[in-house]
Amino acid sequence: MNASVLATPELMRCVHAATLAPSLHNSQPWRFALTGEAIEVYADRDRQLDVLDPDGRELMVSVGAAVFTLRLALRRAGRMPELAVLPDPDRPDLVAVIRPGQPAEPSAAVLELADAIERRHTNRQPFLPKVVPADVLEELRAAAGHEGAALTVAGAASRTIIAGLGREAERRLRARDGYRAEMGKWTRPAARRRDGVPTAAYGPWDALERLPMRDFGIVHPQRQRRAEKFESHPTIAVLTTGGDDPADWIRAGQALQRVLLTATTRHLATTPISQPVEIPGIREVLTDRRAGRFAQMVIRLGYGQPAPATPRRPVGEVVQQAAS
């Protein structure tokens, strides 16, 4: 057997890790194929949210997060992954091909980051009034930079503007045709459901309405969320890329996951806030075209109680064996 080939059970464990990546409404819009020498990662268009994400940008960000997680899992398994992004123009849904690569002992930093994969969960609860240290924020910036993106932490004035833009985005989204129906599709309780956002992960409503937290309760009035006071001075960061095409969206997803996992290793709670980048006009305000920085995601950071895990589809449901 070629030394660069991992046994199928080990590859399946790596794919399982990849399925723990974050995705819009926990839609898990990815598929995987094992070719014997590589893992192909596909976008699953059947899981695209057409109202929130008509151009598929957030879908690609989500799949990019899975790509990074798969790379990290392979690195933990003792391989140096070889990545090709969008390798076939005739198959645009083939997002990436990842080969295990040559054996290489994982470093302590790799193991620490990989150990955070199962502990990272989107946290929609109030955070503690505790400042995130400057050195930790710098580490998060470096994590984004490592994947070819940039993370800008908002100052007091910018934070207020971004929060206001998020609230306005939420208001406009609610007015969109099909918005509530689409949200209902991904939050509807069902026995043994393995995707979507369960009630336990909704989180409370910000009583002072400072933060633009997604209100899942609007489609399930019988499960209206309680109101609580959130942190007065949230730490908010904007993730940007140097371009805005599908390759950049995939890059943003890889950077997003690296930032979130790095934050998890530093005991931070995280909330990706996508509403401000789901309205083109508002996303444009967060984008600096002259500097070549396109906003891809807003991230809330802080310290809080552990968040519940959201369900994941079985690996056998998202993976297929391909001809080698």
C-alpha cells in the first residue's frame, strides 16, 4: 500500500470530524467521496438556504469550514494534507480534493487545536462582562491570517455601528418573502432529526436589543425565548478576505473555523453572526473595496457557560465510496 494512503476507517474518522464544522442553520451542506487516495469534498446544493443565501456564498463558507476541519483531522492522524481547491471547472460543486500526504508527527499545537473540534459550539447565550485579553485577540488575528483572511476587532464606535447594522439586517430579513418558512424548515422539531437548530440552542433574546441575535422563536411562538440582559460591551470582530469569489468564500470558511477553534482552545465562547452579511447593502458597509477587504462573517467573542452541541448527520449519510 502507498505510504500516503490511510486506511478507510481512519479516513472515515477524519470525515466525521469534518462534519462537526459550523454551518448556516446547521444545514450541513456538504458531501464527501473517498477515492482510495483522496477525499473529495462537495457542496450539497439541496441544503442551500435560498432566502438567506441565494448566491451560495454562505454555503461555500460552511463547506470551507468543513475543509479546514478535515485538514486538521488528517494532521492529527499524522499526515501532511495536500489541498486542491475548486480543482475542476466542469464540476463547480467539487469544492476541494484533499490527499492525506506524507507521514508527519502532529505538533502539540495541532493536537490542541484538533481537540477543540468536538468542544466548539455556537453559543447564543449572554456572555460574562469580562474583557478578552489583547494577546488572545492577536492570536485570533494570526489564525485568520494563517488561512489567507483578516480578522478586525471592532473598537467601541465600530462595535456600536456593527450592532446597529445587524439589527437593521434582522429587520429586513424578517420582511423577506419565505424567510419565516425557511427558518421554520431548519428549526422544526422532529424525532431523531440530525440537522437544523434544536430548541436548546436558540438562546434567549437580548432584553436591551443591543445584539442582533437571530430570533428563532418568531416561527415557533409556543417556544418564545425568554429575555435576558446580554453583555454591555461585546467583543465583535469582522472576518474579511481579499476577494469575493467562490475561492474566497471557501478561504473565509477555513479561516472562520481556524479562528473559532483557536478561540475554543482559549476558553472563549463564540457566535458567528451572519445577518449583517446576508443583506448586500449592509454587507457593503462592512466591506472596504479600496483596501480589498470583503466582509464574510461577523463574530461575537467572549466568556460564557458551555453551549449545547447541535446534532449531526451520520457519516454514512454524507460519504460515498468513489471508484479509485
